[in-house]
Amino acid sequence: MDHVEDAVRETMAEVGTVLFVPWALDDLDAYTSTVRQRLERMELAVSGIHEHADPIAAVNEAEALFIGGGNTFRLLFRLYGAGVMPAIRARVTDGMPYMGSSAGSNMACATIMTTNDMPIVYPPSFDALQLVSFQINPHYLDADPDSTHKGETREDRIREYHEMNDTPVVGLREGAWLRVVGDEVRLEGHRGALILRRGQPAEEFEPGARLDFLLA
Amino acid sequence: MDHVEDAVRETMAEVGTVLFVPWALDDLDAYTSTVRQRLERMELAVSGIHEHADPIAAVNEAEALFIGGGNTFRLLFRLYGAGVMPAIRARVTDGMPYMGSSAGSNMACATIMTTNDMPIVYPPSFDALQLVSFQINPHYLDADPDSTHKGETREDRIREYHEMNDTPVVGLREGAWLRVVGDEVRLEGHRGALILRRGQPAEEFEPGARLDFLLA
């Protein structure tokens, strides 16, 4: 988390505790412990959502939410299972800071249809939290021109998504992230991102770019 | 298809026509035309399932079935939509030759939970044709020790599958395939495969290996 420490401090400037959602991984306590140790170094106290008897109340009482990475299908399955989706959506719409890494960034989107993960469990829907109206593809990988691999490239996969769907997709390379505040979307980090749209060539954006048009 | 021509000829030795399922791709006519041209060189006539007014009748009257690759979610969505799943399962159980490449090999398994594809459409279930009791992961990729990519490796993803499921997974590298005849499972092609089981280290198998134990 070192490369995003400044961004995390700014996002969490007004809060002292963060509710962490480790459900994308298998070992909830270990994951929460790792995150707790790292966020304590920023003077942020952490509780794991699985440590609360009533997860909906935990969301309603939280100061900020962080959803960690792992398997997107497992994460969504458990979010639906716990019944916390409406509460999270309501609180974040109302201004509670939300931070998501990897699968946790997929969760902020309209659907999980642009995850890279294996469908290891069947969720009741592919609809995600719908905090933003666009899609994110995390860990975006440019095609390797020397590869002999016959499977689809990441761009092929997103083109397939656009054969069935209209929503623009932000392909975030390692080390890039989006910060959304009100109507502003900023591309941050040390590497750029691609925006892929149905029937159009991919567009490249550099760190620092404003992508507010994605919310329009 | 050149590297599998002998295997296709043997599998299709008793038949003159093949029913092709192009539903994993977007352009059904183009895909069917490509496959038709290639199989005609082996004296096999091809019809696309989308060219039939009644796809269930087409399955019931077919001599052999070939399900092509593309997006596994789209393929499964359309197989359920057309109502052909029970007919395919009945015919193949009764001895009709079935050939599947990539997404078409995922379809032969218990579920699509070990596909590599993006979930671009929500199918009514992850249950696949259940022609075999194990799982296939096609296009299996060994981890690149020099990669700086922070996303999960293929083995990580299959380990996540085994955190939620018990079924053994065959990781088929490019150029490897399985031939199942009765109770016999042979690993063929010029590259080996891995078998990944819950809580156990991956096991390597060489071309020519008998994997009958997978059906036991």
C-alpha cells in the first residue's frame, strides 16, 4: 500500500476508523490483520466486517469503507448474502469515503462483468454496488506481441464485453487508480489507463488526466 | 486445427456430418464458415446450430457435435436460452461424439467455474453439460517468475476455486487435449497438463498419460 499512502491519507483525512471487507479472500482474519497493521501506521483503526454480529449495522455506523481484493465472485456472493449492498450504496451516495482495491474496485462499478477473476461461486446477480456508472478492469495488461498463447488478450476480452454491453471500461494498469470526488474523476498513480468503448479504438490517458466525462 | 487433425478424424470416423455450435462468438456465420471450410477438408459436412429453426431437433438428429471456443458465459447463456442442454447431455451420454475447444471444453465439465473468460453476460446457472465429472481449465498458463503483474496467477485462481469447491481441475496447456472414450481418459497433444486438487500440490502429466482415475 506504500505507493497509495498519500491518496489514502487524503481520502481518509476526516475519519479515524475504517470498516474493512475481507470477503474476497478465504482467510478473513489474516487479511484483516494485514490491513489493520498497515492502516494503523496512518493512525486509522480497522474493524473487519466479519467481526461484527450485525454487518448491516456495521455499515450504517461506519466512518469509511475499504473493500479489499481477491475473488470478485466470492466477494459479491458474500455481500449479497449478508444483505449489506443497499446500506453500502446509501452510505457512499451520502458521502462516506469508499476505497476499493482490485475486486473492491470492481464492486464500485455497475456490474462485475469486467472482472478478471474465475467464477468460483455463483452470485445471485452480476450487479455490483453501482457507485459509478462506468466499468473498471483492474490489473489491465497490455498484449504481449511475442506471446504464443492462443487465449484471448485482455483487450479481446473487453471487446467481447462490448459485443454484449455498452458501458465504457477503464483498463487500469498496475500502479494506477481512480479518485472520484463528486463529479470529478482523476486518474492517479504512476502509470496510465486505457478507456475502451464499444466499437471504438482504445484511448490512452496519462496520470493526472481528468475523466469526469465518464460520469456524464 | 492442423495439430488435432488426426484426433478429429478418429473421433469422427463413423460420421459424415457435424453440428457446430458457434454461440461463444459474436459472428455466428463467419465462425461457422471457417469451421465448415476446415472440416470439409476431412470430408465432414458442417451445419451451424443457428441455421436450424429448431435447435433441439437439430441436436436430436445430429451425428456429432462440435462446440467452438469464445466466451464461455455467452455460450452457456445461449445454450440455456435455446433449451438444448438436456438434449445434448442425453445424446452424448448415448454415445454421440462430442468435441469441444476452449469454451467448448469448459462446457463438457460439471460447471463453468474454471473458465478464464470475462463474465460478459449472466447465465441462469454456472452448471454446464456435466459430460465428465472433473473440471478443465483450458489455455493453462504457467506463472512467469519474472512478471511484475500483481494480479493472480492461473494457479492462484484455481487455488481460489478449490477454497470453494472440491472437484479436480485439469490445467490443459496450449496444444494439449483430453480424449474420453467410455471410462478411458487420455492426455494427448505435444504438451503436458497439470492436475490441481484441493489442498494438494499440482501434479504434472506427460502427453500419452492415462487419466482414467478422474472419472472414478
